[in-house]
Amino acid sequence: MIVARELEMDVPADRVWKVLAQDFAKISEWYSGVPHSQPKTDADVPQGADVGGRICKVPGLGEIHEKFTNYDTAKKHFAYDVFGMPFFVKAARSVYDVETLEGGKSKVSLQAITEFKPVIGWLMVLPLKLQLNKLMGQLLEELKHYVEKGEIHPRKKKKIPNGQ
């Protein structure tokens, strides 16, 4: 199963790349779907990256480990494998591309690629596809808000104690 989303942003690609790729382990600072994240210290660090991966605590899933499988600063492209998914998921990977557009704008493209275990996994395809599509949309929306306005999205603010 592949779920893909993209969104244009009114900032240069370098600004988006810094938040998505260079500050990869800091996703919890701006995305409401991840209340805690940290560098994955046992993962090899690709050339040009600051970390080899990250560990995210995700409500409903627990601790998810993400490890870079591809990282290209020049092309503003990276991919990572996801570990710790539910038992019916055989493999999961995310792929990001940040493209430079005219007028100092950029476009972020995101793909979530999921392989399921036979029989049981296929029963979950439609609900998981709908959920992933929603979460990816929220991620891109919150990223856009963060890079364009320099502040976290209101959805993230609601999840922080005292709204700080």
C-alpha cells in the first residue's frame, strides 16, 4: 500500500529541508502526532545527516524506531524504515522529497509505503490507508505552519501543558 501527499509551502526549500531532514529527531517540537522524539543513537549516520534515525513515542502505537535508508542533501531526498509497527505490518517506509519552486517557494512530497502480512494484514488496509492519509495531511499542514510562521500549529499547542 502506498499513500502519497504533497503540499506547497511559501518558504525556500532549504528552510523546509532543515526542519524535516537536518532536525529529523526534533519532530516532536512541531508535530502534534509525536509528543516525544529523540535521536536513534545506534543507527549509522548517513553522509550529510546529523543523526541516523529517531525514536518517536506515538499515541496508540508506543515507541516507533525510524532509521534512514537514503539521505541525499543535494537532491533534498530522504527515506527511512519504520520499526515497531503493529503485528500485521510486514514492513513500513517513508520517503520525502523537498523541491525548489519559483518565487522562493517549495513543495514537499511524502510517501508512506506499507507491506502487510498475509490475510490478517489485508483486513486493515482500508482503515490504515484512511488513517495514514489523515495523519500525513496533518503533518504537512503543521509543517507548513511551522516553517512559514515560525511557530507551532494550534493543534500542537493544545497538546502542550499550559499551551506553551
